[in-house]
Amino acid sequence: MIYADNAATTKISDVAFENMLPFLREEYGNASSQYSLGTKARRAIVRSRQQVAVAIGADPSEITFTSGGSEANSWVLRSIAEAYCSEAVHIITSSIEHHSVLNACHVLEQNGVEVTYLPVDSNGCVSVNDVKLAIKPTTKLVSIMFANNEIGTIQPIEEIGKLLNEKGILFHTDAVQTVGHIPIDVHGLQIDFLTASAHKFNGAKGTGILYKRSGLKLPPLVFGGEQEQGLRAGTENVAGIVALGCALEESVANITEMSEMLSDLVQITIKRLKEAIPEICINGEDTKRLPGILSVTFPYASGEAIMHLLDMKGICVSTSSACNSGKDTPSHVLLALGLTEQQAKSTIRISYGRYNTIDEAEKIIEAISSVYSKIVANI
Ligand SMILES: *Cc1c(COP(=O)(O)O)cnc(C)c1O
């Protein structure tokens, strides 16, 4: 099998797996227990929080563990409205966010919050000037993803952070595709809230983080005990948290060479696919993108057909994002770039990760060329 859907999820790294195992078997104590088995679990969580803090340039007290990216995104979006419930609230976001942000915004709108969904250009970039123009006296939060999960486009986060800091408006970024993949310094970028997810950087599924700049308040997500500074009660997922810290430390230690390796795979794929099928379009081609994500639109073939035929050859790619697949609706991200419904449905996403090789990329290119010519021959 060749797995090239790393934007959907990744294989857990050996280091993360080996480190989490003891906490599922021998060291299964509750981190709130006062005997030594509990202390071991508690120390493991402290260590992971430090690893995360170092990786993103934060202080450990600014990190809260969650069940993943969706939870952290929903938490921030909902809470802002709650925290300012006595006043009119306006939120600015983009039209290409993950559904955990967009759907939270839709619910907020039903509850009287005003939301502006900024457009993107044909490369999937939000314009800093558009953010500036959208700001109103009631704007409390801007939520713009760091990099997009379908096309890989990286947003001008530094400029947006600077602008919002000057205006005194809170800034949240969904960095689920970014953390562990490109270097991030949350303080330098003037980010107030940042979300990330372990299973997107070779950690385990079901664990994520919310970074919250020190001094900012957020109502608790879960009520109960004092875990996670009373913000998210419930017995901690110690093994998952350990895996998250290890996987992130490992990813950040190898970030430069990994990024070069992934860019090479993507560049080879683009070059060879264009030679084989000159009519293809690369979405977000003319802008800064994540090193491993590649979104390709074919002129005459359904993305779903390509995906299924590749699956039969043991190759995993996706049509758009994992949360969209299975539905017949075209990707909201691709439509926002200006693609037609037809074009959006003729698109596949290849997302390389640390375990992919040049040999695999070549097999993928070959398989796509062969599958595509079969589909075209039949229409
Ligand atoms: C995967 C993903 C999420 C959701 O993270 P989970 O941990 O799976 O809930 C949110 N945002 C982006 C950009 C993603 O790629």
C-alpha cells in the first residue's frame, strides 16, 4: 500500500508509539492521584506540555490539551461569543476554513453573532487588506487558518497578527496542518489562540492542543475537576498526550530536512504529471504552500473515479478533505478559489508525509497517468 493522504491523518511515529505504550500498560495511573503511579502520569503530562511549548514558542501555562483540532476550534469560536455575550459580536473568518470553524460560525450566526466570510484569490490566499476593511467596532475575533488542508496555501499570518495586535482584536488561527510542518513562533506572530492536532504530525488520534496567550480568558469547555487548569475537566488522555509531545518534538527537530524532502516529492509529482497530462491545473500553484500538499484538477475525469481506481492499485489519495468525502457536494475550498463545480469534482489531493519515498511518488504518478487515460478513453 502507498499512503499519500497525510493531510487526512498520519501514521504514528515509532518514537511516539513506544513512548505512549507504557502509559497504556504499566503506568496507567490517574494523573490526579496522589500516590507515585499518579505522579508518573502527572509528570508525563508536564513534560509533554513543555515539549509543545518549546515547539511553538509558547509558555507551558499557555497550552491546554484537547481531544483534537475540531474541539479546540469549536471551543475558541463559541467561547468568544459567550465571553462577550452582553455586547454585539462580529467575527471575521475566511471562506476556506475547516468545517469545525465554519460550522461553529454558522451556529453563532443563528444566535445573533455577525460573521464575515472573507473571499480568497485564485491561489486560496486571504488578503490582509480585506481583513482590514472588514473590521468594525464590534469585531472581537478574527479566525484565519494558518495553512489550508485541501490545497496547502499558507496565509499571511504574520501581517494579519500585526494588524490585529495594533487594533486590539483577538486573533485565532487553525494551525492543524502547520504545526510540526513549518516553524511557528506564536509570540512572534502575535497569535492569541492557536489550535493543532496530534494525528496530523505523526502523533495519535484523539489528542490536540489549544494555545491561549497568557492573560486571555476563555470559559471552561468541560466542567468538573481541576484538570487542564479547570478549563477542560476529565481524566487526561495521558498516553495520547505523551505521544503528542514526542511526535511534535521529533517533527520540529527534523522540520527543515522533512520540508525539503516533501517539496522534492511534490515538485517531481507536478513536473511528471504535467508531462503526462499537460491539461492539469495545480491549485494554489503561484503562492507559498505547505511542502507536502498537492491539489490537482483534471479537465475531464471525476476525482472520485480517480481516487477509487487508485485505491484498487493500493494507493490512498483523497478527493478533497476527509470530512467532505462521502458527500456529493463539491469542496467549498475549491469553489472559493473560483473553480466550477465540475472542476472541483475533478480534483484530487495528494498529501505526502514523512514515510513517503521518491519511489512511491513515481508509482503514484504512473498510476494516475494510467488511470486517467483509461477514464478519458471511456468518455
Ligand atoms: C484535520 C483538521 C482539523 C480537525 O482536527 P481533528 O483533530 O481531526 O479534529 C481542523 N483543521 C484542519 C485544517 C485540519 O486539517
